[in-house]
Amino acid sequence: MTKRRNIRIFGVPMDLGADRRGVDMGPSAIRIAGLRETLRALGHEVEDAGDVLVEKPEGHDPGGVSAKFLKEIREACDQLRARVRDALGQERCPLVLGGDHSIAIGTISGIAEHFHSRSEKFGVIWVDAHADMNTPESSPSGNVHGMPLATVLGYGARELVELGGFAPKVDPQHVALIGIRNLDQKEKEIVRRSGVHAYTMREIDERGMGAVIEEALAYVNEGTAGFHVSFDLDGLDPGVAPGVATPVKGGIDWREGNLLMEAVADTGRLVSIEITELNPILDVRNESGHVAVEMLSSAFGKSIL
């Protein structure tokens, strides 16, 4: 039986973390696909708190080439941090709609601040084709959407790492990175050294998604008050979700993605969730927007029987 949740939706139309434009329309596309109505039909209380104010790239100097639009990204993430923290303090489950994946810096900073004040830990399941563990020193592009996981683990630009006044935000032993298949060369070494539990698509192929899910959930739940899910739609195969900013062949399929989210719901320990990198410009009749709603509805208790 579905656990009734009080969900608070935040949109973050962030289009600063990557070179390809269009992901700022992602929150609207997911809403249009019927997110609120779907979650209410599952028995949840749903409040849409609107969008965080995010500057547009036009008219702004990207600044240093190693971390573009750092100032603007920090400002938006700081707003999101406070909103997520407050939602958790009011016993609401934050559901954050992106936007590029740099928004995770704000989301996870807010979660960390909430649990830090209670002397509790939390876990993170990170679904992605990419590890997002570059730093300004390792990144070949300077795009911050390739840096958020490293940032919340304490590596990278000080302005982002120290958001909320402390770092790191999460212990790497409580982080499970699922679906990776396209990493930069220097980034590979960062992942190996970091201590996160990284599950490549090869491992999913060899062991099966069920085994990976069981192990990952054990890591994010051991000694924690619950866990956050950060779901980049490019973690799915482009045949499932074509409208993403940086598609990579050979990803998680439809049932594997839903299986993961169904298992998340079964734990009853989801504290927050975000979904990112939907680019409607590259989509087909909002197909990926509907996929996002399906994944989110599975995370909030939709089941076959």
C-alpha cells in the first residue's frame, strides 16, 4: 500500500551548467505531462511551490573557463538550498524538477543542512550516464553540470563546495552511482579515489539490475535517516528518453528504471528526489516528459498490482 506523502514541488529552470540550451524548459514539460495529477491520483498531497529564479545565460559573462557561470549557479543553488531545507523542516518531501544537473548542488546542500542540524546522516542514489565528478581542474569543458556530485563530496569550486557553511555534504560510503557509461579520463580517477559505490552499465549487464539495486539500497540506508534520489534522465537509454541534453547509448531501459524507482518506494525511506536534464527542444511530443512522470510516480508508490 502506498505511503501517503506531503510533496512539495520546486522547478529549477537552470540552463547555465551546460553548453547546449533548452533544459530550462524541463520543469514546464514535466508539469505539462501531468505530474501533479498523477501523484494526487496515488493518494499524495501535492503542493507546487513554483520556480526558483535563475538567470539566463544571455547577457551574462560566463567568467572563468574552468567553471562557467559560477556566480549565477551559486545564487540559484543557494535559493534552492533554503527551500529544500525548509520543506524538510516542515515535513514535506521535496520534489525538484530541473534544469541541468548542477541544481543537485542546491538540493543536496539543503538536505544536508536539515540532517546536519539533527546530527543525522543521509544517503544518495545518483542515476546518470555520467559520473558528474569532474572538478574545475579536471573538466575539459568547464561546464558545472559535470561537477555536482564531486561538489557535494567536497571537491571543486569553494563557492559551491561550502554552500550552506560546511562540507562535505554527504559521506561517499552512503552514495550509490548507477548507470554510468561515459566518463572523462581524469574523472575516472576521481571516482576511483572517492569511495562512492559506482555501478557501470557493464556491471548492470553482468549482475542484473535487481542485484545492483539491492546492494545500492543497502549502502544508502545503512546508518542513515533516509536517502535522496538524483535522477538524470540521460541515465536512461536514449530510446526510452530521447529528449535529454547529453544522450549516451546503452543505458538503463524502461523496466530497469521503473524497477529501481519501485524498489525506492518499497523502502519507505525516500526523503527527497530530483529529476534533471530534460530538454524539450530535443524531445518528441514530450515523450521524455511523460517518462519523467512515470519514473517519479514509481518512486512514489505506483505499482503493477
